[in-house]
Amino acid sequence: MEMLLGLADGPLKGKGLALGPGVGWETLALAEKFPQATLMGVDYDPGQVERARLNLAARAALVPRVEFRRGDAATLSFPAATFDFAYELNVLHHIRGHLAAIREVRRVLKPGGRFFLQDLSRRFFLPGLRQLFPPESLFTRAELVWQLEAAGFGVESARGQAIIFIRARRR
Ligand SMILES: C[S@@+](CC[C@H](N)C(=O)[O-])C[C@H]1O[C@@H](n2cnc3c(N)ncnc32)[C@H](O)[C@@H]1O
């Protein structure tokens, strides 16, 4: 979470999209830290969405600025240019055909909107681990940077080998 926050070079403001927020911890923490942000979390798993909603309900002050919905990152239901920023924490490697999710994030971001990514790379999933926790998608940092650029993002910073941290801006 701190590393993901390190990607933001200032306070987050406006409408933010969380891909795969799970039970909502990072989204609730971001909402607490950035009172000028309104956050929408989209997770594929209805059980996770339910738990995220319960965690949100326990923080009444955040309810007006945070929502969790069930949905698929690869086919988002929002109109184009809805969000000021988007983020994902360990989600793209769970999505088979993660390029569709990258394209969707670009579509729903406003021009100039930021996309913050923290994910696990091909170097994290060494063969033994790969069998224990099979990822749906595998990529290196260089591949992910190339995929983001090809989808219409400018990559502003990229670091990490096993765990990748990227800040990109929608062109
Ligand atoms: C490893 S968890 C990460 C959860 C949270 N971001 C965190 O770091 O604690 C991956 C999450 O991605 C969600 N997910 C997987 N495929 C998805 C998809 N196609 N669209 C949206 N969410 C998805 C899963 O349901 C799960 O909650």
C-alpha cells in the first residue's frame, strides 16, 4: 500500500476507479487519506463485494464517497472518460486476457488521467510458485510497460522486478 501510494506524486482528487479491490482495504485507506477523492471499486467476486460493503458500512464517514460494485474489469459498465484516476493492487495477474482490462481502464479514464499499478510479475511466479498459485496472466515489467504504451498510456515511472510498480497517464 505504501509503495502504491508512493506512485502518486500528490494528493489524489476527483473520481477514482479501483480494479479488483477485494474486501476493500486499500480503497478504504485511500478514501481516508484523500478526502477530495470519490472511489468506485469493481470486483468480479460477489463475496468480496459483499465483504467490502460491510467494511465500508463500518466506516460511516466514508459511505458518501465510496462504492463497491460487482463487475468485470475487462468489460466495465461506465461511460468513456468517467474517472480522474484508476489503480489496481495485485489484480491484473488474476485476469485472463488482462489486455482487455488495460484497454477498458484507458477508455473510462479522462484524458490525462493516471493509472497506478502494483502487480506481481513473471519473475515473482517462479515455476514452483506458479503451480501452487497459478496466475491467469504472466508478464514482466517491460512487457506490461509495452502493453500500457500500446493501449494508449504514457508510462511515467516503472520499477521493480518481482513486484512491479508503474505510474501511467492516459494519452
Ligand atoms: C489478489 S486479490 C487483490 C485484492 C486487493 N486489491 C488487495 O490487494 O488486497 C485479486 C482481486 O481481483 C479480483 N478480480 C479477479 N478478476 C477480476 C476481474 N476480471 N474484474 C474485477 N476484479 C477481478 C478478485 O475477485 C480479487 O478480489
